[in-house]
Amino acid sequence: MPIVAQSTETTDWVSRFADEVIAESERRAPGAKTSATTAPDVVVASGLSPSGPIHLGNLREVMTPHLVADEVRRRGHRVRHLISWDDYDRYRKVPAGVPGVDESWAEHIGKPLTSVPAPKGSPHANWAEHFKAAMTASLAEMGVEFDGISQTAQYTSGVYREQILHAMRHRRDIDAVLDQYRTKKAPAKKSQKPVDEAELEAAEGSGAAAEDDGSSGSAGYFPYKPYCGNCEKDLTTVTAYDDDSTELTYACTACGFSETVRLSEFNRGKLVWKVDWPMRWAYEGVVFEPSGVDHSSPGSSFQVGGQIVGIFGGKQPIGPMYAFVGISGMAKMSSSKGGVPTPADALRIMEPQLLRWLYARRRPNQSFKIAFDQEIQRLYDEWDRLDAKVADGSALPADAAAHARAVGTAAGELPRTPRPLPYRTLASVADITAGHEDQALRILGELDPANPIASLDEARPRYDKAEAWINTHVPADQRTIVRQEPDAELLKSLDEPSRQSLRLLLDGLADHWSLDGLTHHVYGVPKVQAGFPADATPKELPPEIKTAQRTFFALLYHLLVGRDTGPRLPTLLLAVGQDRVRALLGE
């Protein structure tokens, strides 16, 4: 029985797609529905190729149908979210930047991904399993439920045998469809920038997308490509085929091997991509599947598949084309290039709720960026503000819907941090304490003396994510190192106004020793020094007060950490501790 949870607001893109998916499912099976629990499963699908690290751009291929499937499930319908692991794709290139991989892996190009050795040191059986494992773990952390289908298992066990024989019998029909696009290509459009092949691969979703559409030689067109029985590579050409006996002869251009097999018994090969994809739509009854932006071009896999799927007695899924996902400070992502962040990389520095929210709040055709730089602090601030608005009922309906999709699924809420302190504060504390948990707990306990944190577990996992961000994404020259000794030379050179500002700060330090108190006090010192109340608002102050505040802050940073800038001063002061602050400021 499905778990029935309350549907979210119907004003966001997910709800609109859910409406369309339910309606389309009912159109395809008229009369089959007697109740939500006895109707046929609604099938949505994703396709992922474990040809290398599965990156955050590929994650959109999963999150788009996941969010829609979850909304359909919330409404009480049974849903299957299929992820086809395209692990029977050919190994096309050696991706850059993969640890444990060198040029010797090039000898495996052309083999199925499941026949390529895993990177050195990997506990997994082969290349495909190595990269599938990391993605599977990330999806579990994000609360994504799915049915995984290994295309290696499907093909090598003969599951698709009838579909393969059907495609071979109808090869002329398939060829005729493909030929429309071979002979009537649209004129090339002038591009504002050079087309990056890697970007196209990332957008298409499956690593199989770059494959040809089948062999066409003197023996005719064939939509099936065997893997060589000698070298295992797909550099083969079908030279003869008999429909009645299903005898197929092929020759390998890589090693010269040739053999004749009976296709009705042969399981070492696959349909070419532009035939394979629509075959699966028909076989699985897929109703909804997104596709990359390049599918808008003539002859794209999605467009061609919409015609070929009818040959298999099926219908093309509905679904949007999705835009690129970028990284702050990086070019568009592709798994063919090294250093491309994966979901696992993102989840090391952010909670799954935040990562889910980034995909839920933007329509699929809207591009967005995921922050691995300082921008992550602003994103967390925005998320926390939304969290507060949802709690007090002031969030807009679409924002509340995106929030609900981020914090949980139809199965329930994801685990969350009990005390979600500001990410930037946690990052500053982790930076300053450099792994000393007792010091971190002391500082966090002093942030709110009226309700102190008793254990770091109250701030986890957010604290651990912030600490990981500091340790892995903040350059060493930007890390905070508190002075061991006072800067005697600087203290000696100070003029009287500077000395007075330090005295004002130190005199009120004990009375304001909390995050809010120190925030008020630090900003108030330049105001008081200029003859204004400490709580005077910006509208009540002359512009030069802002200049005085910046000068005062720079002085404190120099005396405490030897730089012009650093973590927010209230957090820094708490981290350093009263006694050490007094010593470093010359008291």
C-alpha cells in the first residue's frame, strides 16, 4: 500500500507536472482505474551512464522525475521511478581527474562499462559499479526512492530478446525514420560561443547519446551492435542477417575476429542508442521522463525516439527539457572533465534538504548554480529565512511547496539538524577552532547563554558540513589563525581615538558576551565614540559613521588575526575568548 501524505500547494511546477502525469497515465489505460490504489503504476524514468563521476548536472535527470513522482505518490497513487543504469554502454573515453586511473585504461575503450576494471583501490567489481555506488549512496541520503535497472543485466540475460528481434525485423522502418534526419539536417546556426562537446554529453544524460544510429553498409541497415566475442569491443560491423533463422554474422575491425551467431540465443550486444531508448519506453510503459536541452535539435534522440517508439507499440513519454546546472566559479559541468563536483561532493558541505531545495525551487528549464565558494553562506541564509517564514505561515505558496519538497518526501521528513545555527557562524567556529571540538562546543554554548547548546550533536550534521567546507573549499591563505602574542608595534603606534575605541569595546565586553550582545556592542562602539546612542539606526547617523565602523573593524582584525578581514567579529570574539581578547587588544 502506498504511503499517503498531504499534497503540497498546487502553484509550483512540480504540481503542474504531476497533474499532467496522472492525466496521461489515465489516458493510456482507460477504464483500468477503479481506485488510486488499484490503478496501474505511474511510471517515471531517469537514465544515468556510470561512464565516470556522475555529477550535479546529471542529478537533475533524477531529481526532476523524483519530485514529480513524489507529488503523485503524495496524492495516493502508486509510482515507480525507474533509473536505468546505462552500464552496458561502450566505454568511450578515459575521464580526466579520476583517482586510480591512468592512460592504460584507454585499452578498454569500446568495451561495455561493466567489463572495464574499476579504478585502482576500488572495492567494486568494475568501472560501472564503482560510479553507481557513489550515486546510489547520495540518492539514499537525499531520500530518493527508485527502482534501479542494470542494462547489462537486461541485455545479457535475454530480457530484451523479443524487442531486439522485433527491431531487426523492422529495421527498414527504423532506418526510414532515421533517414529523415540524415538527409534533411537543419542548417547550422551561428553560435554566440563555441559548442562544448562535454556540455552536450552532460545535457543528454546518458553516455550512450553520442553513439551512432546503427550500421548501414552493403548488407543494409542494422540497429543492433554486437560486442566482439574475442576483444569484447563494439567496433563491429554486421555483415549478414537472416530474419527466419536469426543468424547474424559480424566482423570486428579492432581485432579481425568474425563469427556467425543465432540472435535468438545471443546475448552479447545491444540496440543502438536511438533505438534502445524508445524500445525501453515501450517495454517499461514510461509516462514521464525529462531530457537534456540538446533534444530540441532536429534528429535528437528524444525527437527521433518519439517516432521509433511506435514501432515497438509504445508512446513517447511526456516531460520537460532541463537546463544546465553550474557551479559557482566553474564552467558548465561534464563528467568527461576532471574535478567536476558530484552529489557526494555537495553533500559533504551541505545538508540534503538544501541540495533538494536547489532543484525543487527552479523550473527544469531554468539553469542555476550550486555554490562551493563563499556563496554557500548566502544560500544557507536564504534557506533559513524561508524556514522561518514557513514556520510562521508567511511564506508564499510556491516557496512553501518547494520547502516541503526539500525537507521530506511522501514517506516522511528527512533527518535534520536539531539546532540549525547559521551556517556562516558554524563555518567561522570550525575555522577558528581547527578541529578542537571542546573549543567549538565552548563557543557555540556562548552564542545564546539563555539557551546554550549542551552537545555538538545538537548542531550536527550542519556543523560537520560547515567544517568540511572550511577544510576543503577555503584556501589556506584565507583561513583564520588567531595571533599567539599581541602586536606590540601596532598597539604602540595607535592614536588616541583608536585607543579610546578599544577601551570602549573592552569595558562592555563582559556585559555583552553573547552573539547578539557582541553584535550590538561591536557596531555600537563607533556610534558612542561619535556621541550617538549605541542603538541609533542608520537613518539617525551621518554617513561617516559607516567609515568609522569599517576602520574600527579593520583595526580589530589586525590585532586579532593579522589581516584586514576575517570571520564576523562577534563570532571571532566569542571564539577567541574574553581573556585572550583582552590580552591581544593590549589590556
